[in-house]
Amino acid sequence: MDYREIYESWLNNPYFDEDTKEELRAIADDENEIKERFYKELEFGTAGLRGIIGAGTNRMNIYTVRKTTQGLANYILAVNGQDKGVAIAYDSRRMSPEFADEAALCLAANGIKAYIFESLRPTPELSFALRKLGCIAGINITASHNPPEYNGYKVYWEDGAQITPPHDTGIMDEVQKVTDYNDVKTMDREKARNVGLYQVIGQAVDDAYIEELKSQVLHMDSIQEMAKELKIVYTPLHGTGNIPARRVLKELGFENVYVVKEQELPDGEFPTVSYPNPEAEEAFELGLKLAREVDADLVLATDPDADRLGVRVKDSSTGEYHTLTGNMSGCLLADYEIGQRKELMGLPEDGAMISTIVSTNMAGAIARYYGVKFIEVLTGFKYIGQQILNFETSGRGTYLFGFEESYGCLIGTHARDKDAIVATMALCEAAAYYKTKNMTLWDAMLELYEKYGYYKDEIQSITLKGIEGLAKIQEIMNTLRKDPPKQIGSYRVTAARDYKEDKTVNFVTGETGTTGLPSSNVLYYDLEDDAWLCVRPSGTEPKIKFYYGIKGNSLADADEKSEKMGREVLDMIQKMM
């Protein structure tokens, strides 16, 4: 059926409720809107299912949630995992509790026990919970930092990481097989409870999760020394981080934690920001205002599902607050965690640090300095989780730290996804440690630059919506793939990697090889002077992303080189538009 026929079938099928049909009747004269809602089904990307809330196959609604869950249930039954159950969490977004409940009842109707949190919880706690409960899978209802009109559906496997091959394709195959919505099962909540297939979870998991976080502390002595002096401003950006972040800081003894009141309570409309992204300047406006009032040492913001952390740190020489990008905070924590672990207890011979191919080259420099293995993976924290699983199953490799440029890291192995709650705790610990040495976190960052080099990394994103946008994104990728650039701005390209074709070529030596990573629509270019460029379509938004990094001789030199390369990348993009 074409999109129009599918639209009509939704209007005429008694399976769909009257509110849904009313919403669809309201767009009867808008052919483009009908097409956008029905020309395809929502697909899994790097972060699972994500889309605009509304009626249609290309929208997030109770029916697409049920259909996806039925596919997941069929897959679980096919691999005989039904006896282990599925953990379900959700965030503060519109329809999140309803979508979580629909998923739980669909699973229950398929004979699979659902463990559903009593109220909203962070993404990393879902990852922790499913492992603690011994579940075969987990579902998290969240659209992370997207605007309020979005929601999403992340699927996790029994290792605690988001699904990777073969499970991702296996689940999607099963979802695609569900062509008739009448075949999707559901059941009454009370009946599901009575037969033991719907169990509400909460405090016991919370307590275990917080204890796991606290066990990662390296310098309790520094926290105790500075607990009364260090001043922390925190905002959950209307999301899930408020209770767990404040709890762990309080239990560790931090006394001066100031919460941004306007952003404290969960609210799916995110009334104080256009969208709740800790990468955005607007996310910090209220936090910085409070920080200046109380003279805070650092300002922290978690996104709605609390897997990503934004950071601002005070410069003691000027009184201003500097932004720490995801690369900067990741490197700061990597150096602190690995360096202090080495000092306090030594490092294991098989210790490893993991980062993604679009993260800063400083990550590799840190790993080399401490003599630990450095592993690069594809974009998506699930691939870092996959490496941790490999360590455990093979008995070779000890996880020390992992991060990605998109403001996410993981300390410890309690979860297999990025964890902004443990990152909040660790950054406050690091701030206390450096404060004992009369240093701020900004001082520590400057010390890192002196130690490893003045790396600076940026990203240019081009939004291309709809069917035409998707075609344009593919056209750009095909153009670059067929004719790899030999020069990008003022930098000579020394090597290229095509992760979709699994090919590498060294333009200096002429050597060719393979990437060693799973197939992905990503192009990467090594440039002279430790610079680089990576191009990939977003897995969660209608965007094509251009990541790039340079290495300077000073902050000013790095800024200048980065700005110049940014202009050159934009010029390259414009020529392809």
C-alpha cells in the first residue's frame, strides 16, 4: 500500500481509537502532512526508535509502540528469553508513562514479565536495573534532548547496552513482520499484575544503583576536606536527574548544592528552554545566573533522561565560567580517573580506554601517556558497552574509562550506557580533589592542554527534513564516497576510511586495508598535523553531521585554526548542496 492507502486504513480500522481518527481527519486536506506521517515506518537508529508524537506509521503513538514491542516480544520468544523478563523505564516527556505502560502490557500479553519503574528514572538506571534483575532486555521511553514534540523508544539487551548486531536487525526484522495491527497483543493491567507478568519496581533498585555509583569514588578524603567549601549549581532541565543526582551528592557529603528551581521539576514541555540540550547555551542561562549569585565553582546540567552532562567551570583568574565540551569533560575525567587509579592502586596490565571515532584525538594521547590500550568504536555508546561485554566474556581486557564527544561517559561497569549521574558525582569529586591543590577544574583543563596538546574539536550539522532531505543526505554521502577529497581547506588528506564499504586507504603510502569495525554509513579523513574530519548522517535526527578536530600550539592558536577549518568545512558543504 502507498501512504494514502495506509492513511485510509487507519481511518477505517476499528482497532484505532476515535481520538487518533479525529487527529487524522483534521489533516485530510494536507497531502504533505499525510505523506510525512505515512510514507514510512519509524526505524531504529543509533539510539533506537525516535519520532514526533502523533498519529501515523512515521510517528510515536501507542500503536507504533505496541507494534515495536510485539516485534521485540516475538524476537525474545524466538531466542527463548521469555522467562527472564524485560525492565522498562521512562522519562518526563509527553506520553512517556503511557508508552511505557503499553509496552509492558504488550509484553505481558505475550507471556513475558515486565518490570516497570513506578515513576520516571534515568537511562543509566534502566541499564543497571535490567542487569541486576537478570532481564533479557530493557525498554526506555525517552527522546533524550530532542524538542518537546518528540519521544522515543530505546531497546537494550541483556548485557545492559543498547542493541547491537545481530539483535538490532533481528528485532527490526520481527517488527517489520508485524503488518497487521490486529495481530498486536495487549491485556488488562490488573490481570497482568494478578498473573505475575507486571511488576512495579523502584526503591530497591534505586538504592542498589546509588551504592554502585558511590563505590567508584577514589578520593573520599578530598570530598570530606572540601565538602563545606565546594559550591555546585545543578539543573536537571525538567528531566529525570533531579532526585538521583542530588541524592548521591548528599550521601557523599557535599553540602553546597544549589538546584535551579525553575528547572527542578519534571515537565515534558520544557518551558525554560526551546529544547533541553545540555550542549546548548540557553540550557545554562538560569544555572549561570544562580552560579554568579552564589559564586559557584561549577555548573552542571543533565539532559531529560540523564545520560548526558553539560559542564561550566569557573576561571578563578577572571571569575568567568568556561564551557567544557563533551570532549573536554570526557578527557578531564579520563585523565583524573585513570591517573588517580594509577597513583592509588596501579593500573591493570590489560587496562583499556574506549572512545568513538568522532571524539577528540586527545583521548588517544591520554591512553598512550598511561600505557593503556586505546580502542575506537563507531558512534553510539552501545559500541562502548559491547567492548565491555567482550572484556567480560573473553576474560581479556579491563575497562578503565569510556566516553563519546556527545557529552556522555561511563565510570564503572554498573551500566552499559553513558551515565550523567555518575559523571556528575565524579566531576564534583575531581573538583574537590583539585581544590585541595588550590586548582579549579579550569586550571586542571589547562594543565591537560599543556600535557597533551591544545586539541579543539567541533561539529557542523546541516538539517535536511522530510523525504527530499533524506535524499540529499544520501547524495552528499555518495558524492564524497565516489570522489574522496585530497584536500580539505588548508589541510592535506593523508588517509581515508569508509566504514560502509569497510575500506581504508593511505594516500601517502598507497596502502589499503579494512576498518575492523561493523558496517556503518560513515566517512573519515585523517589530515596532516593531527587534524581530522568525519561525516555521518544522524541516527536520531534529520541531519548530516560534519565532525572535525585540530591541534594547536596554544588556546588562541587552536581557536584560530578551528575557526578557519569550520569555515572551510562549511564551504565544502555549500558546494555539495
